[in-house]
Amino acid sequence: MVQITAKQDPLRLSAAVILGIVTGSILFLIIALVIGAFNDMTHMNISVTTNVAENIFSLVLLVILIVGCVAGFWWKVVTTPPSESKPVEPVPEQED
């Protein structure tokens, strides 16, 4: 069973959001490239391009990928406990 930790570090959460946005955008570019190559090979009219301002299907795909990646990284941060560093013990000095 997945256990959710009680208190989250804001830095870890912001890193999850940033990483989700970057990963979702890269996945969108890869998917658009694959669909474009498939479209050129089969001469179909699949309307997925990287121009999201003119194509609503591309915008929806981009938003779905970004939201999905952010949610995935957020879930991973919430369910993974933060790493704790062990305190460094001073080394005893040796007498000559």
C-alpha cells in the first residue's frame, strides 16, 4: 500500500511541477514528430502539429500530456519520503 507522507517540502513539489511541464512538452514534441512522419508516409490528413495556436487538437494533446506528467511527478513526490542525510560524526584526533 502506498503511504502518503504528512508534510511536503515546497522545493520538492515545485521541482515536480517544473519537471512535469518539461517532460510533458518534450513528450508532445516527440508524439507530434511521430504523427507527422506517419502522416507523410501514409498521406493521411492527421491534424497534429507543433503550432498549438491554430490547432485545437494539438493544444488538447499538449495540455493532457503536461497535466498527466505533472500529476505523475506530484504523486511520486507525495508518496516517496524525503531522503535524510546522516549527521556527520567528528573524527577523533589521534595523539602522536
